[in-house]
Amino acid sequence: MITSAQMRAARALLGIDQRELAKLAGVSVPTIQRMEASGGNVRGIVESLTRVVDALNRAGVELIGEHARSEDGGRGVRLRQATPQPARDEA
């Protein structure tokens, strides 16, 4: 549904803190903190997750899933899988 990295990035794009996102979504600040502390996909009560996703959508953030296309216009950021970097020789 949403990853913790997407959630943090969405907040950054909107320029809001955890408190503001909690207010927009109608959930508690500790709920947002737990969601963002999750590794990978955010885990939590489905209703809370839905509220957060809906709040981000209303605020103008489009969450793009893996291998999904964005159909709307506008600027955005997409996290891609990291490309392994070759080891550097340190002389």
C-alpha cells in the first residue's frame, strides 16, 4: 500500500511535519511515528493506513506503486531500486 520511505518523502514534498500529517489524517502523532519507523511496507490498522493515504492524496501527493505509471501531470519523485556501485580502490 505505502512504504515508510514514501510516507516520509510525501511529507517532505508537502513541507509538513508528523504532527501536521496526523492532523490531516485524523490519527495520532504516535501512529504516524510508528508507521514511519516500519521497515518497508507500513504496517498498522487498515483504517489508519487508509486515512493517511487519503490525506496525502487530498494534499496533492500521488503515491506510485512499484512498476506503476503516473497518469496525472505534475512534478514528482520516484525512488528506484539502487544500482550497486563498484568498489573504489583506495590507494
